Amino acid sequence: MKVDSALTLRRFVIGVALFSALALLVLFSPPLMFAACFAIVCAVALWEYLALLGALVEVPYPVAIFVGGMLVHLSITASELSVALCTAAVVTASILSACTLFGKELRAVVLGAGAALLGSLSLAISIGLVVVLRGKADGVLAVGLVLVGTYVREVSLLCFGHFLPVRPIRAEINPRKGYIGWFVGSVVVGLTLTAFHVFLQYPTRFADVLVFTLLIGWFGQAGDLYMSAIKRLAGARHSGVVFGEQGGALDSVDSLVFTMPVCFMYIAVTTGAAG
């Protein structure tokens, strides 16, 4: 396969720039600015998601779904009363979404108002949980671990995945996403989280590093494939053009929508962070 070195370089530069901006945002931004930035990301991702579904079917009441999704997002970031319930709901949604990858009638499962509602709630709650988690004890480290673990997998495969031999997981969804890339991405996540453990002493137990690696490796890939399925059915390569070669906001949070709820739940169970 011929490799476009210029494209690889552009993707690498954009990825590094986004990583740097994200790190500065997590580390130094005031809580209100942090919440506002992720609210904007959530709004753009919701709109892109509904636009993709609109290219496939007539989604009923898109404005109501969008407004409802944003209200759910803002309520999650402003109040913790429903965090446990919403976390359970989005974990269930993530598992159901991952299961659609193995169904034969993918179109029937993914499309329609049910997919719009499920996707909107998943986006709204998952991105909201980023803000909630940052406000907890060790929240900066926890958010940094999940975000860096999720995005180092995505950016590494985006930039260098075409160098790997491909055995597609589901060729009809995305012929470029294969088992070897999945494994390599999980290894990159494991090495990154091990560095967190060694240099930042977070998480404090190496067993937690292994659990986070499995959660981010599995659910990150599932989220990536799920959104790829929707884009392929819609005939779109990217959900938008916000980040150039990296695509839109939805392209940038597709894996996070699946990894954040399960990681949040694990942190809550092991440390009581949700209370």
C-alpha cells in the first residue's frame, strides 16, 4: 500500500496540537471554562450526529432531541443527584451499541428515532461525566488518564495505522479497522497508562492500569466502529470538518462516548467518586 507521507505528517501535527490544547484545558482551565468548552463540544457533536442520521432517515423532532440532549448534558454537569442512574443508562447504551456491530440487520438497529435518542443521550451524558469527574478528588488525574488513554489510541492509529497489516473486524463497516490495529492500540494505551502509574502515581495500583487498559481498548474500539457504521451508511467519511484531517467533533469523541461511562463507573466503584 502506498503511504501518503504528507497526509501522515499533517495528521500527526494536528493530533499533537489537539493533545496539547486538551492537556492545557484539563490542567489549568477554571471549572466554568472547562464545563463551557465541553458543552460546546457536546452541542457540535449532537448536531453532527443528528445530521448523519438525517442523511439516512427522517429523524423525528431533531430540534427537540438536540435541546433535550443539551439539557441532559447541562443537568449532569450541574448536579450529581442523577449521576449514578445516568451512568448506568449510558453503560447499557454503550453495550447495546457495541452489540449492533455483530448483528446482521445493522441498518434496522442503527437507524431511526430510537438511534437518535440513544445517541443523543449517550453523547450528552458521557461528555457531561468528563466535567463531573474533573470536580472529584484526583479529578484532574482521572480525567487526564481517560482522555489521554482514549486519544493516544485514536491518534496513533489515525497517523500510523496504515502501516499495519489489516484483517478487518467488520469489512462492511470499515475495511481499515482491523484486529492488529485493535491490539496495537491497546498496547499503546497500556504503555501510556503505565507511564501515568510510574510518573504520576495514578492510578496507585498496577491492577487498575490493566483494567483501564482493557476498558479503553475494548470500548474505545467499539465506539469507533459504531460511529463508523453510521458514517458508512450515510455515505460520509467524516462527521464534519472542525479539526481538518481529524474530521468533526463527533469523530473526536466517538471513542470517548464509550470509554468515559465505563471508566467513570469503575472509578466510582473503586473510590466512591460518584458520591
